[in-house]
Amino acid sequence: MSDQELDNAPARPMRTVKSFVMRAGRMTEGQKRGLDLGLPRFGLDLEAGLQDFDTVFNRQAPRTFEIGFGMGHSLLEMAAAAPEQDFIGVEVHRPGVGALLNGLLTQQLSNVRVYSCDALEVLRQCVPDASLDRLLLFFPDPWHKARHHKRRIVQPEFAELVRSKLKVGGVLHMATDWEPYAEYMLEIMSAAPGYRNQALDGTYVPRPEERPITKFERRGERLGHGVWDLKFERIE
Ligand SMILES: C[S@@+](CC[C@H](N)C(=O)[O-])C[C@H]1O[C@@H](n2cnc3c(N)ncnc32)[C@H](O)[C@@H]1O
């Protein structure tokens, strides 16, 4: 390419640092079944672009978006407990996607749709503005080392992206068991425009009942570990 061609070439999009590393993982038979039979029924494609979720679910219902559902335990429990609501789950870890899909088939749930890719791309490309009632981020990877903090999913740009996708009155609910990450979330979210912290004292909310308690959290409780919940409401 000549210098002039280089000057005229469209700027390459900035490399975005990912909040995850793809892990190779062996699949159980159940997870394979989930992917084989569940993806065609519940899977959505990033490449399909912007979605009208009323059409996808064939109804108008309160809508929750969960980033990084892991093995899907909380998402399954929430969806089973609230059949009148719709849920969109996004996870990059394939065995986790298989596990969730297998659970949806076994429990015969129809109020969940699943993306198997980067949730930030899904938010940017597939989710209409002001269309979500809740966005959940439970126990995101804490990226402990200072030089890895840039990989943390919670950043000022994340707060702004999420705000644009929540309805006014919609809530970003985050939970973490790593206190320095909780403090970091609080700092980023308190500085983010257009939100109100639902905690009365401006810090953390008491553990909300609607967040299912996981085995991992129960074990942490026994060991005396803390969990911090943050809820920020879009106000403008
Ligand atoms: C520490 S695990 C927590 C899983 C689950 N929420 C729980 O509470 O058990 C964090 C998960 O987020 C996923 N993840 C991280 N960044 C993601 C992204 N940008 N899009 C989708 N999933 C992501 C990881 O693959 C991982 O499974």
C-alpha cells in the first residue's frame, strides 16, 4: 500500500481489550446435548444484528440481560421463578452455554435466549437503545493484578454503553466477592452520568432476594467471605 493509500485507508478500529480469555474446556454429554438441541431453539447470532426482542419472544414482557452467566445456574433459577419475564443470557465459555441450554431443555423453559460470544458486542450490535429493564453482572472476573485492571469489564465506557441500553428506570445490578473490585465498581459507577445509586448510603445494597444464591457463594459465606451488591438505576 502506498503512503497515500495508507492515509486514505479507513482507520482501523482500536483494539479492544477483552474482559475474558477463551478457555478450552471438555464438554459433558449434557452440555453437548444442550448445544446440539438447544442452540437451534434458543440461540441468537451476533451476525444477525439488531433485534426486536418483542418479536423474538413473541410478547412484551420485562426484559433482563445477563452478562457472563457462567454455568447458568442463577439464570435458570431466575427464569424458572419468573415465567412472565424474558431473559437474554450471554457467555463466551462454550461448556457453560451448553449447560444452560441443557437446563432450558430439561426444565422446558421458553423465556430465555442465549448468545455465545462477547456480551459487549451483543450490547453494541444487537440490543436496541432503551430496551432493557435490568442488566445483571454477577461475579465478573476480578482481574486482580493492577496491570490487568484494564481487562475489568466495568469501565466508564461500559457504564455509558449499559445506560444507553437500559430503559429510564432500568437497573444495572452487579455483585462481586472481591472487595477491591466492589470499590472499583462503586467508584466508576458513582462518577458515571445519568445514574442513581439505589443504596441509601451511597455504597452497597443489602443482598437482594431476587439474586439466586450459588453454591460458590454459600461456601464463601461459610468461610466468612463477603459479597457486595451494587444497584444503579438509569435516571436520564
Ligand atoms: C467469574 S465467572 C462468573 C460466572 C457467573 N456469573 C457466576 O456467578 O457463577 C465470569 C464469567 O464471565 C464470562 N465473561 C467475561 N467477560 C465476558 C464477556 N465480555 N461476554 C460474555 N461473557 C463474559 C466468563 O467467561 C466467565 O464465565
